[in-house]
Amino acid sequence: MDLIYFNNVISIYAPQIELQGLYRVVAVSSDSTTLAKVESGDFKVSSLRKVSIKTLELLEEQDLIHAVELISTEKSKSSSQLNQNEKNIFDFRRKVMEPFFDSKLLEDLLLKGITIGRTVEDLAHKNDCSKKAIYNWFGQLCLHGFTESSLNPNFRNCGAPGKPRHWNPALELVGRKSNELRVNGTEANPQIGVTEFAYNRVLELYKLIKSPKKTDEDVYHEIIEILYVSKYEKKDNELVPVLPKEGTFLNRRQFKHLVDSVNKIEKLKLSTTTGHFERNKRGLSGKAWQHVAGPGHLYAIDSTIADLYLRSSINRAWVVGRPIVYLVVDFWSTAIVGFYVCWTGPCWDMAKVAIFCSCVDKDFIADQWGFTNQLYLDPMPTLPHEILSDRGEYLSKAASQTAINTMFSLSYNPSRRPDLKGLVEVLNRIMKDQQYAFVPGAIDARRKEMELRKYDPDSSVLTLNEYVKYLTIIFNTYNHNADRRNRLDVDMIADSVIPTPAGLWSWGHKVGLGYRKHTPISTMIKELLPTAPASVNRDGVYFTNQPYQSQLSLTQEWSANARNFGSSRIKVHYFPGTMSRIWWEGGASGLTEFTLAQTATTKPFISTDEYLDALMVEKLRSKNLEFQKTFNKLMRHFQTSKIISEAKAETERADLKRQQEVKPSIRETRKREANINQQLNDENVKSNQFHSNQQATENDLYENLINQVMLDSLEYDNEN
């Protein structure tokens, strides 16, 4: 057997025993050999064929075996021709597969019953690689020869990340074969591959057509029609595209593979709007407090509808609705410097009140709300250098004029870009999250579970004033407890800065980074509080139908002037959160304060909006009240008319009965009436005297009985 030796390639033609083709001798013993077919590119260990030596000798005698020289151009590179990456791979493969170059080992593994799987498992564990890779490399040795060059890496058809393998129509389509081809051996409509032209053109059209409103499937259909549909059929005056033959255009799987090669960020931008990407998907490039010099330089203001239902301060049985909450936040320290809760808005008048609450003395605000526990920061906030806001209600001539008069700057975010003042948006969410689990009537509108978004307005319990107290506690807790350790640099740590918003606020002002300026309270009232007309009449000064008083109006006798010379109107400033005070621009100090009079029909700490709502409710009920009044008057008229008609009828009957008698004069009639009344009075007096005597007798008997009991008690005590 000159042809049967290790690593030799032979050609066998023995169809009767299913041996036909080129085979490599992998292992040889005295009585058998193991052959590996080298024509197929898909090698498996299970395809190794064990053949007896006698069978091969018989075939050789019949001249059915011939020696063949097999030259593998793919593995013809020497190690010196490999680049560094290829050389590293080659060295690793050679190290792992070194035992398989030993023909004796192969004989033991393949012919003497020792399992090859055990050896592969040991090598995989020893060299930290997969068993699949070792089987693959063993297949390369069987196909290309048991030499080191057979382990050379070959990337000709492997592609690489970002480097696609374009299809050449002159070559066979690479990749997994279709099920039809694998089962039947042929394919009725073979699928074409992706040429370089199709690859570039599909990606070009995808980037052109793709939009947030179109899915990838919609884009696929449009691209197929553009690139591959060349015929149209006219049916019922409509052009219907004629699809090309199956397999002659890209299928859905190929299209998806092409689309997946598009850069992920670029694909994300194509799938959404530019604004949404900039707000929610863009990379974060900095911090909100960057480029802000220190505390007090830049405030951000924003409004939101509270996820909470409130009750009326006038009648708790009334559910008023959800209030508007304004937040004012310092950018550098992230501290909440002020807030305001109202029923009106969003509007610039209410935004001004929020700024007023942030910058005015806290004792003054405490007097307005009626409770002392207010937001506390040291030092107290003042008007800032700049206020950042959305466009909305803040972009107005009134806002610009207020900024000029109070000497602060206004800056605005671009349209639909709330993310540029995301700090306030986050604090809005924190406020809503804090109240949902603890406050009755709260709403969790952002929950994914639809069942947990349900709410019951009737379960609400807080009034506006009580909600302000609640938020004050929440915001004070945030200012003095929120973790800001990530803000501390080495200098702050060395200076023992408290890592909270309030701590950063205090330290920033302590080292001279803060911005503060004095603004008189009269100026802030004039510029930041809304105005409304008040009337001066004979009863005093009235605002929203409620009386107000001050020493100035009494000294200057405003009511006397109104009584004698007519009423007048004045413009006053008011704090919408309560009705306790109003201010008039006049007097010696330039601003006169009026307080709610004791004769007022409203409470001082009820908001103006709630009081006006109550008046509207009363007006709505006035229709029913008017109907009731009219009904009562009609009933009175009916009853009086009945009495009069009955009296007329009796009088007529009496006159007819006594027509023949002599009628007494009026004087005689009155005298008779007086005698009758006197007799009735005498009888009543006698009856009263009888009852009085009877009562006196009963009283005397009762007193005698009590006296006797007391005497008996005294005698008993003396005896003992």
C-alpha cells in the first residue's frame, strides 16, 4: 500500500461502497485507516470515513485509487508574509493545534477508540478558547493538510466591521443557503445578492425617505418601487405597479441587514424629529450651573399644573380643582428661593407674584399667608441679576417693562426647549413625586400602569393655604437635605461646605461669589403685585365688595368727601393669595397700606380668586332665589285676596240680613265692642288669679315639706 500513508491525498472511485472523490489520509494503522473528503468546504468530524486496509488494497488492485497532488493557494502564505495581526492569530492557532500534528496521537484518537472530544475539551480549557474553534481548525488541517501553513488566517471572504462583502453576479451568492436549496438541491427563484450599486443606492434612498411618520417597512416598499418596478398596469383609470419576478429584488431580510449598517445615531435622528432629539436624545455636554458666577446671579422660573385637587377655603364641600404652582430656582446652588400657588395662569401677573414671594422679606410673606414657617435661606434672596424662563407668558412688553423698572435681565429659552432649564423641570417632578403617596387627592399622571393613574377629586382634603404650608415644608426639606456632594471641589471640601442647596447658597455668598442688591419693599409692591380698581364711597374704601380701612382714609375723611361730593375710584395693588391687605400709591411714604375691616364678610386668608368664585356661585343661585321671592309674594297676594273676598261676602250677608233694623252709629258700635272686650278681660283676670292662687298653694306645700326634711336631718345629726 504505497499510497496509504499519513497526510497523503488520494482519488478513489468506488461508488458501490460510497467512496468517490478526493480523500486525505488522516490516520493509519495496521488494519484500518481514516479518510477525510477534501472536496467539500463544510467539514465535520462526523464526516470522517473509517476504511479497512484490505478494502483499499482491493481497490488499488482494481486501479481505482490514484495519488493526487493538492495545492492550496489560499494557505500558501508563509509566516513571514503575514501581517502582525495575522501572525498573532497564526501563532495562537499553532499553539493550540500542535498535538494534532502527531500522527501517533491521531491514530489513537481515530482508530483505537479514544474519544477526540475529550482531547478537544482539554485543549479548549487549557488555551481559553472554544471547542467549536478547535473543531474548525481541525477541519482546516484535514482539508488543506497537516502542516502549519494550513492554519494561516484567511480573511478573503470574512468581511470586517463596517466593510460589507458586495455580491458579484458572476460568483456564487455567499451566506447561508435557503431551505429550498438545502432540501431540493435546486431553487426555482434564486434570490439575488446585494451589489455595490444596490448597497449604496438603497442606503441613499433610505436616508432620503425615512421620517418619524414612516416605518422601515413603508420605506422598504417605496425603495423597491423606485429601484425595481419598471412596469405599470392601468386598471380602472389607475396605475398599478407590476412587481418583478420573485428573487430579482432585495427581500425584507436583506433590506434590514443594510439598514442595520447605518450609524445608530444617524438612524435615531432619521426616526425622530430634530426637536425631540435635541430635548431628549442628545448627548449631555455640561451642567446647568456651568458659566454661572455664583448664587443669586441667575434664577429660573417655571409654572406647572399641580397633580393634586384642592378644596375651597370658603366651603370645604366644594372641590375647586388643580392649582398652578410657580417655582423660582437659583441655578448655581440649585436652591428653591421661592414659589407661589394660585388659581389663575399661567400669566405674567402671577409670575410677578412668584418673583415677589422669592425676593421680599419672609416676615412680610408670613403676614400675607398667615403662618410663620416660610422658606429660609441665609442670606435671604433678593432680586437676581438675570431670570431665565420659557417664552410663553414671560415674552411680553409688560415683562420687559417690569425688568427695566426693577433692574434685572430677562433671558429666554428657544421655543420647545424646556431641557435648557431642566433643573426646574426636575424639581417640578420631585414635588409631584413627594405628594403622590402621602396627600389625598394627588395624581400620578406619569405612571406606566394605567390602573395607577386613576384619581378621585372627592378624596382631596387640602385647601390652597394648607397646600402652601405643605409645599413650604417639602421645599425647606429639599433645600437643607438634598445631596450635592458631587458639586464639592477640593476648596469647598477644605472649607467644610455643607453639601446641600442651602449650604452651597450660604457658602457662595460667604466667599463673595453671590449677587445681592437692595430693592425697597414699596418698589417691589408697585412693580410686582397686580393692580385693580377700588371704590371710595360714603361707607369707606371697598375692594371686591369688601371694606378696607387705614388711618390715612380716616384722617383725610375720604368717606365724608364721598358722601357729600360723590364716590371715586382709586388703583390699588393686592396680593392674590390672601385678602388681608391692599396698597394704594399715595400718602406721605408713597405707599399706603389698607387692611381688611372687621365688618368684612370674608376671612383675611382666603385667596381673591376663591372669593370671586364664591360671588359667582351666589350669582348662579340668585335665579332660584328670585323665583322663591316671586313665589312667596304671589302666595301672600293670594292669601290676602282670599281674606278680603271672604270678608266682603260676610259683610254683604250681614247688610242684607239687617236691612229692616235700625243700625247703630259708629260711636255706639265702638262702645258695645269695648264692653264685650272688658267682659272678656275680667274673665281672664279671674282665671289667672285662680291659677296663681293654686300655684302659690302648691309652692307653700313644697317649701313646708323641704323645711321639715331639713329639721329632721339636723335633729339626727345632734343625736349622733
